[in-house]
Amino acid sequence: MELKDALDIYLDEIGSKALLTDDEEKALAERIAQGDAKAIEKLTTANLKFVVTLAKQYAGKGVDVEDLISEGNIALLKAAAKYPRHTNKRFVVYAAPAIREALEKAVGEQSDTAAQQIKREESLTDNTAFVDEAMLDEIEQSLDVLDERQQHIIRHAYGIGVHHMTLAEIGEELGLKRERVRQIRDKAVRKLCKEHKALKEVLKN
């Protein structure tokens, strides 16, 4: 199943959930104060659509909307568990700051990771900056555990038998976003290191 299809199914599912009235929220807040876990779940479930609305506002900033929704849902659940019974605020108003904070944190962490990765890539001037020449053959012989796309990305990312390319350049060639190329590279590196433990120190960066 494609990720987009999974997201559409999720949106259909939560779209069928009825919104709570003010009195219903107050009743749930009373039950939550008494430690009722089912009340927390009901309050959270009824407001999942609100998280999607906020998550879409942060889309296109380097984090997949599915990941944003996940982070927002965690914040929503935590807010539900703390929803005070003596408040005039509707739950979405009460929970919104915590959800936004979680989404902004997710976007900020992604931006920091991307900036660090780009800086590291730009500091590499030739193939020997990636791997010791003596290890090239061993790494190349290990590539058979990877699929064709993973092999292509590893060869160019580490300059093995081909000219070195940045992740952005590889992404442009393959029609992928730079972050997606990084994810594929990292997964391939983990597979290589699992199959050939001697490569762990060489490919750890």
C-alpha cells in the first residue's frame, strides 16, 4: 500500500468522528481528573482532525505530513491527559500551543539535521575523504546485499568506482528529494554494516 493511500484512509477514518460539545468535554475532563484512561482516549480521538489541520500548516518544511501528524497526535494525547476540569477553554484551544510546539520542534530538528549533513558533504573534497583507499574493494564487493537503487546511491555518495556526488545531486538524478536519498543511503549503510561488521567504522559517518 502506498503511503498516500494510507494517509487517505486515516483521514477518512478520523473524518467520521463526531465533534464533542462543550458539555461533553467538561464531562470528560471530570473523568480524566479521576484517572479515567478511556476518557483521555475519547477526548483525543474526537480531536484528531484538529491535529491534521495544524500539521498541514507546517507541511513543505522538510518533514513529511505523516510524521507531523504523528508528532502532533502525541502532543494531543499528552494535552488530553492534563486537560483541567476547571477551565473555560475548549480543548482545542487548550491543546493548540502544545501541538504547535511539537510541530515546530519536528521541523526545527529536521532543519538542523539537514544543515549538518550539507555542511559535512560540502567539506568533502574528494573520494578519499569518504573511505580509505584500502577499503574500496571490500566495500564494493559487499554491495551485492543491496538492491540496485541502494547500490547506485552508495557508489555515488561514497565515490566507489564512480565520481562522488552530493545527496542533492543524486536526488536530482533519480528524481528524489535530498532527504529521501539520505534515508535510502542510511538504510543501505545499516544493511552493509550488519552484513559486514568490518565496514562499520568506515561508513559510520
